[in-house]
Amino acid sequence: MVAGNPRKIRQFAASEILCNIRGSLLGRGGFGTVRLGHHQVLGRLAIKYQHLQGSLAEMRQAKKELLKEVKMMLLAAHKHVIRIEGFIDEEDWVGVVMEHMSAGSLSDLIFNEELETIPLPLLLRMSYETADAITNLHRMLKDLRIAHGDLKPQNILLNSDLHCKAADFGGAALSHHTRTATARPDKTGEGSQFTLLFTAPERLDTKCERLTTSMDVYSFGVILYMMIVRKYPGIRNEMFFRMTGKFQGVTFQQKLINDIKDRLKRDKDEQGVRIISLLESIMTKCVDKEPSKRPAMIEIRDQLHQLLATIKPSTIMLNIASVLEHVTITDDALDEGASKPISHLVLGVDESSSKRSRKTKSSLESVTTSSATSTSSTLVGAIKGVAGLKVSDPSTTSKNQSGYEIIQSKMRSMSDMISNENFDRALYICEELITAMKSTFITADDAINTGCDIINLVSDLRKHKVSLKLLQLLKCGCDLKEKIINPRKKLELMKMFAEESYKIVGTTSLGSDLAQTASNEIISRMNGFLQSISSTRCDDVKLVTTTQAYCWKAIGSCHYHVQKYKVAIEVNQLAISTLESKLGERCRKLEVYSSCCHNAGVYYELNNQPGESETFYIKSFQANQKVESYSSEEWRMEMIHYTIINLCVLYQDHPTMTKTKGNDVYKFLQKQKHLTGFTHFQNKFLTLRLMILLSLDDDVKSICKNLATMATDITPPPGECNNLCIRLSQTAELLFSKNDEKSAMSLIRCGMKLSEFIPDADDELYTLRDLASLMAKQSSKLTSSSPSHLVTIAGGFIPLCEEIIEKIKQSKNNDQQIKDKWLSLTLNYTSQCYLTIKLYDKALQLANQAIDILPLDIDQLQKFRDKFKGEMYYCIGVSNYNLEKFDLAKNAVSEAIKLLKNWSGQNDRLKEARRYLEKINNL
């Protein structure tokens, strides 16, 4: 780090960083606990934290230790030193937020039993990078040096390309104008017996009070030894070694040399001999018992670099590829269904229950320049004082910072209103937030934070209410990209806004005025993004390409929602072809590719191109099996099922099309034996649906019966229930068309059971009414003269319809008018079933009940009310006719004809009513 060019350090809120509930733990010991976390903009991060326990003085000391590590890491900023992103300061714990090194530590690599050998060219590069990091510490500034104090393989971390970075600066110390600083007793918990082996002899002296840079040189020598021979030096007589520096009659130095000689005998090639010889020479000097005889780290680094420059980069790349085959990369994606803010895992409590109290009590938010007694004030103030470093301190009172605080306050208020389901008030605050953002200067760092917060707000609100104000807020968020200098972060933010824009337009009704307005606004934003991407210099081809694809995906969705299907196809195809051409086979592992293929299937189907639609559904199905970002197999199956559902709809809407590609999908579903719960139910149901659509000869009846049994034991996701019940109803209708009434009724029972989980009471009643309608429609096609049909209606349809009537009566819906609407229609459908089996008294009773409770303003459209009421009068007329009450029958049938004339849809009921009226007139 260059003096006079300080880096801004960020304070994170615990809620900003999410961790998977399982699998996020990276390490634990005396140093604290380390977890893998996820941030919306910064991506994967490592968080090292400690609980604050004991007295106030002890808690202050713990924060002081954290401060020390933060200071050292900030001062030591270098490409081969772990980068600190910021810190977290909560009431009960504190943490350091760092970049995540996904390949673990050098120790993990050394003792990796699957790895036969560490190739010497790669080993040389690792040695150089470690030496470069330590040299940087020892030669920071003219009058400032840092000694790490705890160098060992566990504290040298590796990224996914096996580059090395020094970490764990909790034991580091600095001094001005000298090469020494106060020594710190080792506090390492896990692996402490091995820490002794990396400790210089002079530090073991009880009279030693200073930590010197030459001690790091000694530690580096032992690290070199371990990298070469891949084992710890033997430690049979620890006390003898402590007192004499000797191992079994030889010096420690000679012991290490002897072991390296054995490795030298195995490497016969010239390049290997040169590397081993140099490393042996350096190691020998580093572990000399006399500190004055050890070389300076800059000399070691330069020697290593000189030899490294003679190695071809391609040789090292091949080394890396061979080693990575045996290395576990901890790059787990965030599992949105099984993740929590980090504080949930730190404290073992639900973040939502204590978020408000922690916000109110947070010592960092209340810090002031005069609060010297505050531990958080000490933390922030001390970090500020280190080499002129800047800290994102929420207590800053400058004009611009004050404006930013207003923005943050509005965001919190808006979030609270959404949580309390006060959406109108949330939109009012949204307008105030937009005004505040337009009049406030926002820094680059604050732009990233604000952008993430806006995405969260828009995401929460769009699920309940999409409006023009929400689109204006989205526009303000999109404009923040101009504030961001870092090209990678700029692209990441644009990608997130593109994905959220796609979801916003997806919540509008197809062809509506709001859909048109939203589409125009979002298309304008995305075109601006595409121009910005083309002028952004970033060498990450994958990031650039996927960001473009997300923009085109959003534009395609906009055209789809205003029913411009051809344009939607063209734009979406642009996203797919760009991904394929720039990323090749890699694109098939990306979620954006599978979703674009899925969308293409939808757009082609709506454009009446079923063949092309099937092709892209199959592409999406195949890609979803390879996508790497899915954090669990359950999530993967959910996305696969989503595509298969649409494929089934395509097959059902186009029964004459060739369905040969569907056979592979069917076979895939059959092989999924490991699934459980709702995912298992969904998989079995889709297997059944494809079986019917592909006309396969498997046992449909037993599968339907099995599904009915499974439905009593599963708890489906609330958001899936409504659509699932609709699909069950559609599949039951397919079975009715194949005269398989028993299987169809099994699926109707499934639908009735699962309707209990539909969160919206009105949707639940609609689903139940729909199932009754299906049975009434089918009953009209049957005849009471057939004993089997009589059993089906009397023993199947009618009991189910009456059960649905009771469910509606007991519904949790508090709107009596809505309840009456669905109850009235269901009573009428049940009446039609009784009519078919010639129980005219019962049919007449239910039809009269239906017409008595039918609300006046049903569905706001008069023609729908006329249709439903006309069918009720038809049932009354036919029942009275068969009960020989001809005058009543004539009046009811005449009324039915009058009402049904207004219905423009399929009107078989009108023809039947006229036929009955003709019969009555001829009496």
C-alpha cells in the first residue's frame, strides 16, 4: 500500500452476508471460527469471527485483538496477502470479512493423500509468492515494518488457481524506526504442537520480549522443508529440542537437510535438480540457529524469482491442472432455500427476531467522536488512525453523508412497511426515496450498497404490488452504475438489476397497460446497460457475456408480456447464440443459458411453432442437469420439473405433434429414485402426465392411487400449490377423456387435499370449485342407464362434490360474498351430477340454494353472471319438468334461455334449454 493513498474500509451489517445453514464452516480453533459467506455484490467471502464474552474489559480486549488484525491486514495490502473487505461489529460478536480462498490452505495441499506429488515448477511459484508476501510485510514503508509472527502452512491460503496469499495476522506486530516489536505468546489452538516447529529458537527463550522479522525468515525455511518433503519434522523429544535445538543427535538444520537430500535423489531431471538445490540452499540459511546469519526476505524472494523466470508459464499451467484434479474447491453457491444471515449461525438465533434490537443497540451506529468509552468507537476510531485509513463510519456528519443517511433511513422505513404489508405506505415512502436519491451525491462504494438495497426492496414489493413508482425506483437503481468505477462490480450490479427487471415485468398481466409501460421502461434501461457493457473494460469474458445475456433475457420478456412473440424470439435467441459462441460448452453449465432456452420454448409455443418449442424445452432440460450454480439436487430437480411442466402443456395443446424427444425425458424421470417429499411427489406426477401424453402402457391406475396416498403425507411449497392443483385437474381431464374415471378421481382427491396449502383463500376456493366443475362436466357426458356410470357419479362424483361444499363452508376466507360466489357455483355443479342420475328432488334443492346465494356483482362482468345463473335456472327447469311441475319448469327454462343468450362462449346448455322449452310447449 502506498502512503497517502489509503483504502476505504467497510463496515458490514450482519444481515448483508448470508451463509448456507449446512456446509459453510471452513475452520474453527483458538483463532475463532471461519465461515463461507455470500454477499450480493462481492460474492463469496470468508468471515472470521469471535464471540464476545466475559466482562466489559474482556470484551474490549477481544475487540482490540480484532482491531490489531484489521490494522495489520490493511497495512499489508498486497497481491499475495489476503484482502480484507471490512469488518462486522455486533453486540455479541465481532468479525473480519475477507476474500475467500477456495482451494484451502498450503497445509491441505501438502497433506493431500490423493496427490502423489507437488510438481516442482508449481512448488517454486508457491515459494516465490509466499516470499513475496513476507517481503512486503518486512519492507512496507521506510519507517514501518511488520513481522507476521505466526507463519505456517495453515496460514498460507490458496485460490482456485493455486496462487498463494498470506493470512491470519492476529499474531503480527509492527514498530517504527526499528526492525523489532513486542513478541506475542502463541495462542494457536488447533495444531499448536506444530506451531512450535515454525518458531525460531530465540523466540522460545523465556527472556525474549521482541518479535523480529528474522523469526519470520526461520518460519519460512521450515515451510519450504514441508513443501518439499510433505511432512512435519519429527518431534519425539520436544523438551530436548527446546533446550538444544537438536534432533536425535543432529541439529535441527541438519535434520531438514538430510530429509531434502532424499527428495533430491528422486528428481533426476535437470530442471527439478535446479529447483530442489535452490530451495535446499535457501532453507538451510533460513533455519540457522543464529538470527544474524539468516538472509533477508527480499534476498530470498529475488533468488526464487530469478529461477522462476526461467520456467515456461505453460509448464506451470499444466502443473496446476494436474493438481486441481485432486483438490477440493469450496465454491458452494448460495442455497436460497437453506441459507440465513451469518448472525443466525454465529448466535444460533433467528436474525428476523432480533434484527431490530441489534440495529437499535449497535454500538457502531451510535458512535461519536466524543464517546471514548465506547468499544465500537474505539474500533472505528483506531482503524481511522492507522496510516490515514478511511472508514465507512455511519456517524459522519458531512452534508453528503447526511443525505446518504436519509436514503438509508427511507429504505429501512420502506422495508418495514413491506414487512407489515402496508404496501400503499411503502409506495409513498418509495416516492420520497426517489426524491432523496436524485438530490444526494452518492460515492462509488455507497452506490454498490444502495444498488443492492434497492434490488431487495424492489424484489420484496413487486411480489405484492407493481406500480409506476416501483419502476422509477428501479430506474434510480440502474443509474447507480455510472457511479461505480470497478468494472467487475459494475457488471455484477448490472447483472442483478437485469435479472430483477425480468422478474418485475413477469409479475404484470400479459398485454395490460402496466405491462406496456413497464416493458418500455425496462427495455430502455437494458439497452443502456448493453451500451455500458460494450464500453466497460473487463477481461472476464464469462462475466461480460452473462451480463449481456441477462439484459437480452429481460428485453425478450418485455416483448413477450406485450405479446410481441416474434421480437421476443429474436432477442432471446441473441442471448442464446452469444452464450454459445463466446463460452462454448461452458455456457451449458450456466443458469442463464438454461432459463433462456426455457423462455425460447415458451415464446415459440405462443408463436405457434411447436416443433421449435419442443427443441428448446429439451435444451433447457439437458442444460439444467449440468448447471453448476444450483446448491442442491432438490433445487436442480425443481428447475428440471419446471421445464417438463411446460413440455407437458405443449404436448397436451398439440396432441398430433411428434413427441419422440419426450421419451428421453420420461426415462430420466423414472430413474429418479433418490427423491423425497414434495420433489418426489412432483416427479411421480410428471412421470404419470408424460406417460398419458406419450400413450405409454404403464400402470396408470396404481400410480394415481399412489399419488393420492402420498398427498396426505407431503407439505408442498405454498407458492406451488395453486398451479399444481390446476395441473392435477388438467391431468384428471385427460384421464376422463380416456374413460379412466377411477384414476381421474384419485387425482381430484389429490387436488382437494393439496388445496389446503394454497395461501390465498380466494385461490383455494377457486381451485375447489374448478374440481367440482370438472366432475359436473364429466357427469353430463355419462348416462344413468349404464350401471358403471351410475356408480361413478353416485359413488364418486357426488360424495367428492359434497365434500368440496363442506370445505368451502369451512373456508378461512372472511369475505362472505366471495365464499358465497364459489359455494353457489359448486352447489350448481353438484346439482348437475344429481340431475344425471335422475335424483330430481335433490338436484332442484341444490339449484335453488345456489341461485339464492349467488352474489349480484359476481366477477364484475354481467355475461359471466348470466351464464352461471342461466345454468342454475336450467337445472331448476329440468328438475321441475321431470317432477311434472310443468309451469314451474317453463318459467325456469325460459329464464335460462334469456340469460344464456348473453353468453358468447360454447353454449350447448342453451340448445338443451330450448329443446326442453319445445317439449313443454308441445304438452
